Amino acid sequence: MTHRGSRVLHVGSLARVEGEGALRLSVDGGTVTAARLEIYEPPRFFEAFLRGRRHTEPPDITSRVCGICPVAYQMSSCRAIEDACGVTVDGQLAALRRLLYCGEWIESQTLHIHLLHAPDFLGYESAIHLARDRRADVERGLRLKQAGNSIMELLGGRAIHPVNVRVGGFHRTPTRAELRPLAERLRRARDDARETVRWVAGFDFPDAECDADLFALAEPDTYAIAGGTPTVLPHGDGAALRTFPVQDFTAHVMEEQVPYSTALQARLDGRRHLTGSLARWAISGHLLPPSVREAARDAGLDSLCRNPFRSIVVRAVEVLYAVEEALRLIDAYEPPPRPAVDVPPRSGTGHGATEAPRGTLYHRYVLDADGIVTDARLVPPTSQNQGAIEEDLRRIVQDRLTAGDATDAELTRLCERAVRNHDPCISCSAHFLDLTVDRA
């Protein structure tokens, strides 16, 4: 096959991603002219569902946006509602929220590493095929995921769509005795997490570079998880970090509808940006504990990693950190005097952002004086990452065509790998659709 003429590569249904999406790549004379991530899941209208609800309801409603990262939606919604009502949750209640979030990071990132992403690097069709030859690797991943699930079950009431989270804190908080078996399990999981970092560091990584701006939350003296200040690392040598207040999120992150997708696409100050593990590592990696930074260095990670194929290594480092952080939080835990602080309703607008495993997740709610939600806005990580994913697809395929011809099957496999680098949560992104009706 030569580069002359035109070719269209179409993947009707992406495998090993959360949700339903497709790819379309157009090549004309050896030049990639279009790369589209087509999200065709029906829009789910969660923002519309939230209007008219009491201010206590968004954490339970939004947790249903995603079964893989429900805590992210609960924590962002709680922060936004509490912000609107002028309430701050701190102390041991805030620590328990961070512990719950660690559970989600462990189970979600581990699922992606072992079951969705590793087969790409090791030449297997699926994790089931991988398990036939490398059973120990898959079992290690399942043990890690179970450790994350155990945190979710204890603090959240169940592993999927937790029911124990509420505005102001929790319905019930655990005793120290209840946390002891969890700590024992996490100490065993720490060894599995370290081995996972070593395992993925040995994969073969194609050369690639994402030229998008990197975007994540940042907090002083800690790796941001359950809150922080929106922070941008622009692409380019010597670029300096810049920040903006979370209440200005939608003034900087602008979403728009594209004709081929039911999901909105976002740009950061008019530029492509990437949120998620690579961004968090670039912005806050220096704040990780020394033992975790040492594991990252041994895995070959530099302070700035822009190769999306190596994102699996950063995810493994984040799993190790989440295990270590969970153990630290358990060791320092003292039961709070009550499971939640009061959050009385009032008129106002609240903003909340946290770091979902896939990246920064933002919520905004407008409440009336009775605490009824009159407006809601959710900006998930995948809508922010779509532009960067499409540019990755274009560049990776263009580089392959420039280096030498490739069959459609080879390019298709490469494109699917490129998408899974970013672990898109497609269902999360299909929450809204502009509808225009023209009537004569």
C-alpha cells in the first residue's frame, strides 16, 4: 500500500474503555487530514436532573454519573454545595474524605493499568488472554483493586456508588478498630503497588509527545486529590506555572459542541490542554513522599513526562502513593465528634473541583434561599482531554506514515492504544447536548 490516494480508518466501537465511542481518521496522500474521537453515547442530562433538587441531593445523584469514579463526583459536588452555603469541612472529616478518595484512586487506576492498558503493551487482546500466560500479574492487579474497594466499602457503604457520603461529611464515621484490618490489607497492597511500578516500567514505550498545556489542581505541601487551586503548566521550554481561582474555572475552561460527538469539548484559554496523571505528576510530583519519588525515579520517570504512552507508569506511581497516603491517614485517625457538620441552605453560587483518576473534575451549583438547585454545571475530565486525544491520534499516525507505510489494521491498533493512554471515561463526558429546533 502506498501513500497515494485517500484512506479513511473507522473503528466503530472502541474496546477496553469506559463507555461507547468510535474513531475516524482521514488520510490524504500520506497526510492525516482529520482525527475524530466520536462519542455516540446518548446524552445523559445530569445537569438537568439536578435542577429543582434540594442542596443535599447532588452527592447521591452525581455519583451515578460513573461507576468507576463515583467518589470524584461526590467530592466535587460536596465541595461546591458547601462553598455555596459558606461551610468548610476540615479536620478528621476532611481526612476521611481524602482516605475515601485514595480508595477510588487505587481501584480505578489499578483497573486501568492491569485490565485495560497493559494488554496493549504485552500484545494481548484482553486481560482474559493476558491472564492465561501471566496469571500472577493479573492477580496482583485484582488484589490491589480489592484493597481499594475495601476502603470504598468501609467509608462509602459499598464499592460502587457509595451511599455513606453526604453534604457536610458522612452519615457514619468508622472507629479506629474498624480501620485496623484495612491497614493490614493496605500494608500487603503496598508490596503489590511497588511491584506494579517495576512491572510497567519494563514495558516498551513508543516515542510520542503531547504538546498540550498540562492542567491539574495544586495544594501547598501535598499531592492534590480532594481539592486545590487550578494550575496550568503551558507547553514550551521554560514555561512558568500559572493559577486561577476555582470560581473562575468556566471563564478559562470553555466547552463547545462539536458536530460529530454527543460530548462537549473544552479548551483552556483557547488552547488544547490535558488533565490527569501526566499533568498531576508534572505539577505536583515533587511533593510526593521520598519513597514514592524514589520508585518513580527507578521507573525512569523524569520530573516532566509528556509521552502519553508512559502515562501507565505515572498511574502506577499514583497507586503506590494512594496506598501510602491511605496508611498515613489511618495511622493519624481520631474519630470526629460527629459524622457531619451542619450545612444550612442559603442563596448563593458554589464551586468545587477535585482530582478524579482521569483528571480535574469541576462542579458549579446555584442555590436559591431554600437551598434548591436552580442551575448546575459539570465539567468532566474527558471533555477537557478530547482535543488533546485527537491531536495525539493525528500526530502519532502522521509520524508512522512518515516513517514508512502501515496497513489499516496496524494504524487502527495504534489509534486504539493512543486513546487508551488517556483512559477516557466516555459516559462521564456525555452529560449534555445542545439542542436547536428550527420551526418554519
